[in-house]
Amino acid sequence: MVLPKGMFRRHSLEVTDILNPDGENLLAVLVHPPDHPGRIPPEGGQGGDHEIGKDVATQYVEGWDWIAPVRDRNTGIWDEVSISVTGPVKIIDPHLVSSFFDQYTRAYLHATTELENRSAWVADCSLNIQVATELEGSVCLIEHLQTQHVSVPPGARIQYTFPKLSFYKPNLWWPNGLGKQSLYNVSITVDVKGYGESDTWGHLFGFRKIESHIDSATGGRLFKVNGQPIFIRGGNWILSDCLLRLSKERYKTDIKFHADMNLNMIRCWGGGLAERPEFYHYCDVYGLLVWQEFWITGDVDGRGIPISNPDGPLDHDLFMLCARDTVKLLRNYPSLALWVGGNEQVPPDDINTALKNDLKLHPLFESHSENALSIEEEDPSQYLDGTRVYIQGSMWDGFANGKGDFTDGPYEIQNPEDFFKDNFYNYGFNPEVGSVGMPVAAMIRATMPPKGWQIPLFKKLTNGYTEEVPNPIWEYHKYIPYSKPGKVHDQIELYGIPKDLDDFCLKAQLVNYVQYRALLEGWTSRMWSKYTGVLIWKTQNPWSGLRGQFYDYLLDQTAGFYGCRCAAEPIHVQLNLATYFIEVVNTTSEELSNVAVEASVWDLEGACPSYNVFDKLSLPPKKVMSISELNHPKSENPKPVYFLLLKLYNMSNNSIISRNFYWLYLPGGDYKLLEPYRNKRIPLQITSKTSHKDSSYEIEMNVQNKSEKPDPKILTYKNKFANRREDGEFDMSSLEPIHDKTEEKQKAGLFQRLYRQFPRETDGSKITEIKGSDVGVAFFLKFSVHALKTDNKGGEDTRILPVHYSDNYFSLVPGEEMSIKMSFEVPQGVTPRVTLEGWNYQSEVHTVI
């Protein structure tokens, strides 16, 4: 019987001699709970009684302020079990490293692998490495093919380093929003004389260099990729499922959602997992840098209440065994940006020292180094890693105040304008700042009994603030209120006291959008002058929780998702809510010239009292430019509630680079006038174009506000968005087609080319009219996809999830139109229908296909 230990390392058992080749084989597995499962104190707490910290295990299972405890602590096998067959020589943990010279025009690929000979004789091997990349068509180009002859003694395990492979102007891997995620296919095979192919190994690999240092201007940690400074706007990640029901499909959706939000970093929090390889694969594909922590948290490992064990897990050797194996498993993924010792804590001294030594940088990867490898230096692929920095804790060395004090956060509702103020956050890089995260009403009904459909009691306090009192089920699900008595008035109540669950959740989505857009816009407004980055706590929930999420456990996006998506655009026009100046942010490395900003103000009667164009602008790279003050609030007789539409566009062809829609009130006011605005019926015309193959659907909806004809002076009403080139930059010479009936041009990647080889059914165009006689803004429109059922039972959740939308929770001014694209998979035998809801369209749900 074998007794493997260590949740975060791979276990391999040799079974050749005990298998029955002619009959059935059975595997019996005896599992035990963690040695220290702990108990949950009556008052709860971060990590319960902290006993789980004595094991090398996930710590969230004892509960946190965002999750209830997992009762069995996830006892059992949690990762995949597989059988592999090799010949006498096995390839073990190859390490791939790229180095650059001559301003990234020349690159080397370094590769080292271990070889284990499990036979009783000397193995004469031909060891091959191949590097391939895609070309146009279905052709792959083999850029390098090298064969080396190696002898491995019987029973021995050796390390072999290939001669480095040279590349001229390789395609580089870039983070999301700054360039293409170019990946090469690297394969290694070993052939043994007298046997043939013994083993093979393959991995996608990206040429890139990641550096970081503490920025002298801000005190924050500044990251560079391929020599370019990267302003970090990312999120904290727990794991996709608290019961560890992990899948490639779920990972793909999770990571694509983060890319859809225009984020560029994910932090794998120390109380969770070292994720599975599929997670990092999709971070490679979609361009998400990964901050990877080891399994230490302040709450459980020395800083909790009550004070927890400061010496970390009892078995330090086991911790390091897991850490080293994790590094070997993950080090070849280009998205992996840094290692961090723990969350709000550093590991015990001996573990921290070992990690610093094991993960020290190779001289080629020390900051600002571009020197050739000297003869005396080890090949960088011979290091355990050596290519990415190790930081001892999440609040040290350029994060928070850099000294380990609790200077991350805050974690609750804020006044949106506060994010822009000088005194909101005083340090250069905030690793955790969080807020609310109420999902849509359908999520509540799908996951809670009717008692959980009761909305909070709005309790008026003597100081004029409101305290929300949630029902016990919401408390269990860690609901975070939309008010902070004494500091922040209830942000839902600004729209009027909600009547029921649907009203509450809709108003919560309004707040979610405003809150998270303001958070990211506030940080971006001080890009490089005060901040180098921010990570939102947190982006998603691994259970049906009610705080800190951009999409819920069932994979339905909140409006905060789209507020984040808007604010984190690589090039973005925004309103500084503290100064009311219009700003344009350019996070890219290219200057934009001959662009203009259009600012239009709209009232609740559908009139446009203010329209301005600021033209012939040039936007320098990696800068924030202040354009002009919004003067409407200071004008004569301004309306108490109004809309502001900002557009940044290319003057040569009016293509939109950035579009940003605000709803605002005058100082000291509120949004209560939006309540009667619900009764306005704004006419819409929706032109839909559907294509599908088997269960995969792609739909394009062109939505037009028909309440008035477009104003001739407004040249951007069609919202033709500028395309993004494959390198991530904007192509001002091309426009995204809106009415084109032909197939949308596909990218030249392999999967897109294969996709084009299969016929897809096209349903043609369909026009749907939503009648109305009022003039005004069609406010807060939301598409959703449902299963078409003739026998629908009352209250049944018919949503098809997940769906990827190009935008949602959007608004259209009179005469304006916009194209929304969506893609999704449907279960077998299900016909989808797309519905439209909105602030002005709540009495009935409109089916548009």
C-alpha cells in the first residue's frame, strides 16, 4: 500500500509489474480527511479556528468572510487520475526558457530535461526537440528540429541541456490588450536504440520577457513585458469551484470572461490552489498574467483572530516538496508572471529562505539585463525557474505599503467619486480592493428557497443613513450591503426603495456598473503618476455567494462585468468624477493622432442641451490626458438627473475607439427621477443575424433607438467601432461591419481556419420592432439567452449559460444604434431564444429571435 502525502504535488506510481495484462485491473483508494480539519467557532472567522493551516492544504475550506465552510474539507482525490505508457526512458519535467538580445530582434530558446532510464541496460537515445508555428492555411512551419545523442546508464536519472536554438524576430507573447498571444508548439521525443520511440512531451510556449521593480515615482511594483511597462488592472481569483469539480470547459469560460473584461492579471490567492494546467493554458491563450501564491495566509498562518500558528504547516519539508513540484508543473507557461510567498503574510523563515534561494533570478533576467550568456554561467533552463521574480508576501516589496502592514482594501461600497480623490489610497499598487457583487434575480431564485427571495430591510438611522438588514439566507451567503452608515449612503436607495427582488437586483446592477467602472477609472486616472496597478477583490465566486463578483457561480455576468470592461479598455475616454474633467487614457505603446472626443448631454425628455467636440487631438503613449471640464452641471438651469455620452473616435472615418455612457445627478441629489422614467416607451428596431453549427451559435444584434432621427451634426451615431489588429493595437483604416450580410472575417489562426472549413447554417436577418411613442434614451438594455420551452413551469430557470456578449447593460441615445454580438453553446435538442429587457422595458420581456 502506498501512502502519498501533499495536496499540491503530483504522485506517480509504477504499476507495470502488478498489472494483469489479460484481465480486469482494479484500483482501490483509501482516502482520509486532512489531519487537522479544525472546527468553526460560533462567530465564524477567516479560516475558522485556523487548524487547517497545520496541513499543506487549501485553507478556504474552514470558511472565510466570502464563503461558508466546506464540511468534509474536500476529502479525497481532487485532481485527475491517468495512466501513461512509456518505453524504457522517460522524459521528466522539461524546462523551456527564452532570452533576448538586440532589442528583442534576436532570441534563444533554452531547454533542459530530465531523462530516467528504468531498464537494466544502458539506453542509447536520440533526443529530439522540434519548434513549430502556424502559417496561413492549415500549414505548420517547423522552425527548428534538433537531434542529440545521449546515453543514460541503467536505473539512472540524468539532466540534459540542449544546445540553445536561435530565432530571428520571433513572434512575441503579449498580455491582453497590448498585443497578440503568439504561441509556438515545442515537442521533445526520445527514441531508444533497439526499442523505438520511448516517450514524447509537448507544450505551447511563448517568447516573452517579464521584469518588475519598485517604481521610484509611485513606490508601487512596476511590471514590464518585452520591455514595455504594463499598467496592471486585474482581479483576485479563488478557484472555479469550492468543491474542486474542475473542468477544462469551465476554465476556458472563466479565463475568457477575464479577458472580455479587458483585465490583464489574475492573482491566484494563497488560501486557494495552485490551479491545474488548463487554467494557465487559457491564461496563455487569452493573455492574462498570473500572480501565483503559495499556500500561506495571514489569517491562518500567524496574523488571524485568534492569533494563529506563525510557523505555517507542521511539515515544512512537505511544503517545499509541493512548492518545487508546482514550480516544475507551471514554469513553462508564459502567462505566469511572479511567485508570491503568501497572502498578507510571509512564509516561516526557513520556507521563505528556501523559496528565495530556489527561485532566485538567473542573471539574464535581473531587471534591465540584456547581456549575452557567459561561458561561466549556467544555462537558464537549468534553474528551477530563474525567469520570474519571487516576492515574499502580497503586501511586501512594492505591493500595498511594501512593509507587510494591512494596507490593502477597502472591501465595501464606496462613493464613486472617492476613487478619484487624492486621499483614497496612498500606495502605488493595491493587491486587494473590493466592493459589492449582487447577482441578477434569476440567480437568487435558482439557488435559494423562497425565503431567500426576501430583500433586505432598509432601516433608517438617526444620522440620516440607511442600514440594510438582510435575511438569514443572504447572511449565510455572505451578502455585503450597498450602504456604509456614517460614510456612504445606500447606493441602491439613490434610485428609490426597491419593491421586490427583481427591482432590488436591477437597481443593484445599476450600482454594480457605476461602482466598478469608477474604481478602475479612478485608478487609471492616476496611471504612472500615483499608481502602477490594482487588483480587484474579487472577480468571481466558487459558490453561490453574494459578494465580490463580476459573474456568479452559474456564469451569468453582473453589470459590474461590463462596467469593468468599459473602464479597462486599452484606450479609453472617461469622466473624472471628482473634478468633472473629461480624460482620455492611452495604455498602449503607440501614439494616437487625428482623434476627437464627442461629449453629448441628454435629459430625461430626450433633448440634448449640450454637445461638444474636441477635435484634432494627439494622445501620447502610456499617458492620461485631460481634455476639458464638463460644464453642464454649472450651466443655467441644469437638469437634476441627466445622461452623458462620451465617444473617442478617429476623425478620418468616424470609427469609434472608445464609448462611455454615464447617468449622473447634480451634487447633493439622487437618481429618483429615473423611477418615473421607467414608464417611457422608447421605440427600438432590432436587426438580428444568426449563424450556427450543431450546438454552437453566433448572433449579431443591431439595436437602434428609433425615437428620433439621428442629428446630422452627430457623425458617430452608428457606432462603427475601430478594429483591433492581431497585435492588439487599433487599426484606424478598418471598420467593424454592422450591416454586412457576409460572414465576419475570421482571424488567421488554425482554429478559425478549421472553423471555416465546416458549413454553418445562417438563418438570415430578422427585424423586430419594439413599439413606443416616447422620445428619450433607451436605458440599461440587457440581452439574455433562454431555452425555448412550450411547457415552461412557473419560476423555472430557462437561461442558457454561459454566453459571451460583446457588451450588455448598454444604453442608446435618440437615433443611435449599436451592434451587440453573442456566442454560446446550447444543450442537445434545445432551441435558444434571445430576450431583451431594460429600464424602460420591464413590464414584458421582448423575444427578439
